[in-house]
Amino acid sequence: MYEVVQVRLREAGKITYFSTNGMRFKSGDHVIVEADRGLDYGQVLSETEAILDSDIAEPLKKIIRKANPWDMMQVEKNKKKVKEVMATCAKKIQDKRISMKLIDAEFSFDRSKIIFYFTAEGRVDFRDLVKELANTFKTRIELKQIGVRDEAKMLGGLGPCGRALCCATYLKDFDPVTIKMAKEQNLPLNPTKISGLCGRLMCCLGYEYKTYKELMKGMPAEGSIVKTEKGQGKVISINAIKRAATVELEDGTIVEVSYK
């Protein structure tokens, strides 16, 4: 059994479990961790929990220490250096006419690796670009293709609600979002109304989906014919929150029928 916490590597890296190495951490702490080759940094996203050996899918790496002031200065230096490497990489992409959009870049804590994030319509052959970047910066280079949802998460912004994007603030993973969720909540199926900055269906469509699905149990379908105390009619709309249906009777009268 191991004591572990979830850590997000760097600013946009993956979230994974790290052994606490006998130390105590709280959510929000910045830490220095073991990396594939050297050291990296990240932020603790969970409280300490215990997991069994059988729950570990890959070798468990350790947290080396809680980040100290010097460590945080190094992280800030790395962030400032990113603008320089981004400009160089963007120029090489332009010169080589590669169909890719550079989104961001990150240094590992010890600068043993630079990760470039990009979007592209399909697969991209960037082998020559990697070689040139490695020769220029004298370090390991990783080019990582991301999706439009990841792009929005990295760049941030404000959603239609006026608040910072959920993906850029607290969401750990992207759960599947389907048009069925919008239909279940009687939302207008207008792409401009139910799409986020990334152009995909808004993540928040999934927040209340299970509640709406539960509330809709036993409710008639829109367009169905039902019998009411005032006669037979056609369901023209459903209000899941009130568990009520608006029915147009055969004589044109509109009534609301409760299904509580």
C-alpha cells in the first residue's frame, strides 16, 4: 500500500499519482517530483490517499520535496524563457511551412526538456523540426499535438456565463459531452448557444444531465397525446424542474399538467 496524492505536472501536463515519500501535503502545494530524466515540478490537486499495489498501472514516482522559494524562482525563470523558445519555434514552423498551430511551450523544472504544444488538422511530420530545435536549444524536445478543448484549457478565457472557463480552473479531465444532454435539458440546439470557446459542446451540459434525466422519468414525450382532467391534448413542452407538461387540448386551450 502506498500513500499518494494527485499532481498536475507543470502548468498543462497530465495529472497522475505520486508517492508522498512519507511527507505531508495539502491541495494547492507546489512540489518538485521525479521525472523520466531528472526533476520536474507540479501542483498537488488532492489530499493524501492510500492505494493498493494492484491499483498502480505504471511505476510510481516520488515527490522529492515541497517547492521552496528558490524552486519557485527557477519556475518563474523558465516561464519567462518560454517566450523566447516559442518565437524561435514559430519561426521554424513558418519557414518549413508545416501545417500546425503552435499553442504553448513549457520547460521541465531542470530544463532538461522543452515541451511544445500544437494543434493541427491531422497527423504532422515534425521530425526535422524536432532535430533543429534540439540542435538550437541543446536539450530534449517534445512536440505534443493537442485538441481544441485542450487549447481552450491552456489559453483560458471567459465562458458565456461570464466566469473563467471550467476547464482552465478546476476540471481535471474532459468527460464526454453529447447533444443528447442538451436535448434532455430542453436547451435550444443552436451551436452558438451550446458550444464553448473551443467550438465543442460546453462541458457544463453534463453537470445537471443526471438530475434532468432522473426528473424526466415518468414524464410524457413532447408531441405525445395525453389525457388530462380537462380532456385529451398534445404535449407541447416539458418543464423537468417543475415536473410539469404544457398541453394543448383539442379545443385549443392550453393547460399545465403536474406529474409530481
